[in-house]
Amino acid sequence: MEFTKVKIGSVAKFSQGIQVPIGKQYLTDTPERIKFIRITDITSNGNEPPRYILDPGKKYCVTASDLFMVRYGSPQIVKGWSGALANNFFKLEVTNADIDKEWLFYYLSQEWVKRYCLNISVSATMPAISFKTFRNLEIHYPSCVVQNKIVQVLSTYDSLIKNNVKRIKLLEEKAKLTYEEWFVRMRFPGHETTPINNETGLPEGWEKVKLNEILKFNQGVQVPIDKQLKEKNPERVRFIRIVDVTQGGQEERFIETPRKNQMVAEKDLFMVRYGAPQVVTNFKGAIANNFFKINIIDSSKVFPKYVYCFLDRKEIREYLMGVSVSATMPAISFKSFGQIKMVLPEISLQKKFHDYVDSIFELILSLETQNQRLKEALDILLPRLMKGMIDVEQMNLETLKQTTA
């Protein structure tokens, strides 16, 4: 297979995003406003509310088919977004007809490219890619026919991953809607014939408790960066960090000998304590100290998935943000968290809800595991295709789709 070697600056041009003061970033959309794409939008898995700004013009805007780079912090190539770019991104426009834009996206997704970008970053406080040095990045591209074939192969994996992500979102929404239907709108099974207690105003058999009456909390473990290890072995456990929860797709880290109360199993619950509050499940390993584990004191009174869905509500997250301490990095206080009042339904109804939602989360875990395997396969395949180590013209796409489904 023949390759043409060029510097990226000769086949593409770059334009930086726009800096917008916080006072001119709006939470509501109007006809004259456009979505403002920030670093947090890319890294937060959709947990950050969108911001909008007045349309700054085509120079600063991208469509879903455009490519752009995260310039500050951890470099990465991004696509699939529409709106105006913040100034910590830059748009990348292909100017050479011999290079397919989708192929270039995959080429720049390689690990060695990310390392190159980190190495050329300037500034000790916040590394940033310099246009001058980024232009010197060498790329080796094959014929357009081969580029298109490579894109077809890699996009097959991406499509499977994206479809699974969509299914996961729908399943999560299904669990939320069921909670709201049963315990907010009070349309739980048998609600028509359930009597109301005149003193509590709740259905008979229900009660209201503080979280610290039924739950106890254990903070995670603080581990120096040099003791967070990349290699897995039988003596080590996975170390779960904020980036693993909020960004996903991160290279796993492992540690040795954490305490038992700092460990979580896949069905355990834990909270993001610092920054934006979030309840988490479907992880296995030792949690970092910016989380805390949620332990049920008496399993005969409350079920885990009921607690999860209660804490996963917008109202709870907003309350926790309001009572978080520290001006620099908001943190949940155990005292204020424990004072939250929660309605406890009658235990058989809770169990019915828990069993239903637990089956949903088992399916979510299966899809997440499938995606992890697909990403691992993609990580292996990507550099081999780009180096011509695999004869892409001999690959059967239909067989690939069947073996990766």
C-alpha cells in the first residue's frame, strides 16, 4: 500500500473559537442564539446544562460534520457537534481534496497523535496546543479508495457503540420515568385502592425519614498519582476516578490494598462528592476520595435501586449544589446530605420497583461491557489500519458487522 507523507498544515487550516464572558452565556435558547460548545459539554457525558450565545458568525461555528480539536488540557479530535466553539477549541478544515475528512478524524484519534499534541503543548499551568507546532504534525495518507474503506470499517464499530449508548440513555430514562410515575405522581400499582393516612398525608405503610437514619457513608481513598498503576494483576483492583464516571473511555488505573469500605461492587451506590453531585452505580473497584460510598443500614427498610432513583432526580442535585461547601470546589457535606428527607414506600412496593429497575440496570451493564469490548477492538484495529498492516481492501464488511454485533 502506498502512502503520501505531508504536514497537516499543508492540507488543513485552523481557526480558534471565541471567548465569551459568563454574563453573555445564556441558559435559554432563542431564535437569535446558538449553542455555545464548551469543554464541559464534551467531557461531562451530557450532565452539564447547555449554554447559548448570540450567533458570532460562521468563522466560529461548526456543524455536525465538522472537525475540531480540544486545544487546552487533554487534546482530542471531536466531531458531531453543532454550534459556536469556545476559545479552548479550534476548528480544523481540510483543504486538500485527496484527504477524506472522516479518515482524518480517525487518523487524529490515534494515541500517538494525542501524545504528540501533549508534547508540543505550551504553558506549565494549562497546556495548550500551539498552531505553529501542530502544523508540523506529519500524516501519511493512502489513496481515497483505501481511505473510504478504512472509514467504513471503523465507522461500523462506532455505529455499534453509538447505538448501544442510545439504548443505555433510553433505559436510564425508563427507570427515571417509572420512579416519577410511581412515587411522584403516586400512580403506583394498586394506588386506586390504597388508603391515605390522615396524620402523615402518605399512603398507609409509608413513612418519611432522613437519609442518615437509613444510610451511612464512607469516603473513598486518596492515592498519589505515582501509585495509580496502568498494569492489572491479581493483587490490584481498579481505581475509580472522577474522569471514569464523567468522561468514560479513559485508560483504567489500578491500585493495591484499599480498605473494604472503600470498595464498591457493581450493584453498590456511590456519590460524586466534589463538583456536580451525581449518584453512580454499575462500577466495580476502589473509589477515589472525591466519591463516597452509600451503605444501607437496614436492608429490610429500603432497597438500593429505590435510593438510586431518589438521588438521581434533578431536585436533589440542585439542592446538593445549593448546600455544597467551599468556594473553590463545591463539596457535599455528609451532615447536609444526611438531613435530606426521603419518603419510604411500603416495603413490598419498594421491592417490586427495585426488581424492575435492577433488571434495567443489568441490561445497561451488559451494553456498557459490550461497548468496552468494542472500544478495545477499535483501539487495536485503528493503528493497524492506518499503518497499512491490514489489507483493508480484502476485509468483508458484512462479516465484520455480524462478528461485532
